[in-house]
Amino acid sequence: MFQPLTLMLGLRYAGARGQRSFASFVSGFSTIGILLGVAALIVVSAVMNGFEQQLKDRMLGVLPHAMVTEPQGRLADPEQYQSLFANSDAVIASAPFIRAEAMVQGPGHITGVELYGIDPANSQDHILQTLDARTREYFEYLPYGVVMGWSAARSLGVEPGDKVRVTVTEGSRFTPLGRVPSQRLFTLVGTFSTGTDVDRQLIVARLDDAARLLRYAPGQASGLRLWLDDPFALSALPVLPEPLVYETWQHTRGELFQAVAMEKRLMSFMLALIVLVAAFNILSAMVMVVTDKEAEIAMLKTLGLSRGRIMTIFMIQGGFSGVLGSILGFVLGVLLSLNLDVVLNVLGLNFYGAAGGAELPVLLLPMQLITVLFSTLLLCVLASLYPAWRASRVHPAEALRYE
């Protein structure tokens, strides 16, 4: 089969095992290093993406993506502002809701929570979607029914059907004995679980019950809750008329997502260093190969090969290790990511599944995979550039002087 001379010589040098086996060993070691580095980078990135997506789905499914509020804290007739988002592609739904800091008291314990008053008929609310049909029916029709996070219910020692006392200071009133906070007995109708700290910080009541507890006037609410098609696309929200302002999830939970994103970037950077070290191994191996084959390079030049073709030969040789390691590492990383739970179970290292009985979250992003693969290929090609240039600068007379 016909092959270009430069390709034939480059592949021959790449597969050759001469007397100087140390250069071959370094070249093989660098190929394995790139393979492991690329595979580890893909697997770790996929797991971090999975955890980030899981956190996004669980936490941002419960918390408001954005709220329309007034500086005074109460919004009169919030439904009149729903028309502002009728033509917005970013907002998929909106509804009034009430929010307040509260204290919940159980049989022998009291804890601070955040009280949300929501419309039980709203099908967009993720909390209601996680409830079974019977619990949702109780919540919708039972006066002063409440749903709370699983961790909060456990800390209070209550179960569905028990009574809890909810106390808020926002609806307090003056009496002859002084200022008395507003309080009411609620019936726990069910719990929800997101797997985050929201489970011990949030309780949910019906909108009308929360309004009566906080002594809201008819039609008043804390704000207008917005559901976004992409909770991270906050810049796509339309401009509000004064004095209305946006209050988004970034104000309360933004630091958590920033910490997760920073951790993911640092992990990716640390694993990318493995690929970088392997690329330097390619460079050192290539330098030794060029030094070893100076006589052969001189002979090729005397036969008429130009500097450009000599450089191409050694670029192919050096790039072969990088391409082989990158492709094998890419395939290995994708296969491990898709079967990560099986592999960890076989090795006895699946502590995540053993603790919660759930599968390890894995999310492969096509653009991220393409970036990892082509960045590694480019790095390996650049690592071969200097040794190939050095090979093209060999002078035949000097190289063959003692041959």
C-alpha cells in the first residue's frame, strides 16, 4: 500500500525499538501518562458535572429562581405584574408567594426555619410534584396544613399527622402585655427531601394560611415567584419598573454554587497537570531520539529531503504517542464514566451508593469531551515541535564526520 515517505518514516520511527531502549521506555511511559490523565480528567469532570446538575435540580427546584419584590417587603396585588413576563422566553411561569422567617416548635424541640406560602394548585411547584397524591390532597384541602423538609421533621421529632406550632414576628401585634408574635398550630401533612441543607431550613404552607398567620391584607404577598427555563440565565430577565426589584437564588445560594464550580475547576486543573507532565515526557523522549538518529537524519538530507519534510517526520513520530494516548484515554474515560457504579462496586469503593443506595451522578457534556480531546492532541503536537525543529537543523557534514 502506497504511503507518503514522511508518514512511512514517522510511523516507523514511532514503532521502532532500537538499542537505546530508555528513549522507547520514556515514550511509552508518556503515552500511558496521557492515557491515564485524559481518562481521569473525563471521569472526574463527569462526576463533578453530575453533582452540580443534581444540586441544581434538587435545590433550585425548591427555591425560587427569582422573585419580584418591593423594598418595603410586601407586594400589593402581585398578579398585576405577571403580564411583564408574558412575552419573555426566559420565564416559563409565575405565581404569588409569601416568605417569612419563623420558629417551629415540636413536642420537645424548637428550630428556626423559613416559611413559604405557596398556591397548592400550582403545578409548576417542584415541592408539590415530589409529594404523593394523598399528601398533596391533604395539603390542598386541610386548613393550616404544612409540609416540611425531612431533616426538620426529624429534628423536631414529628411525623405526618402531628401538630407543630409556627411562630412569626412579622405578624406580631401590640397587646397590654407588650408585643406578641403571631403563632398558630399547624398539622404536618407530609415531608419532602432534596438531599441538601434545604431539608432542615424550609417549611411550606398554603398561601392563604400563611397570609392569615402574617396578617397580610387581601391580595398582598411577599413577591411574585418566577420559574425560569434556565435558572442560570438570570441576565435574560426583563427590566422591571421602579420600585420593583429582582431577588434571585444567587443572593441566598450563589456562594454554594460558586464553591462547587471553583472545586470543579481546581480538580480539572490538577488532573490537566498529569497530561502536561506526560507531554513533557514526549518532548524529552523526542530529544533523545533525535540525538540518537542524527546520522540517519544526515543521510536523509543528503538524499534530498528538505528541512520541512524532516520536521514533518519527527512531528509524526512525536504526535503518534500523543494521539494514541489521547484516543485510548478518551475511550477509556467515556466507558468508565458510563459504567462507573459497576466498576466501583467491583472494586468495593462505591461508598456513595452504600451510604444512600443511589447511583453516583454522572453527566457527560459533549463540548467538554471535545475540548479535552483536542486540547490534549494540540498539547502533544506542540510538545513535538521543538525536537522536530532541532532534527531539521542537523548538518549532514557534522553528523557524518565520525561515521
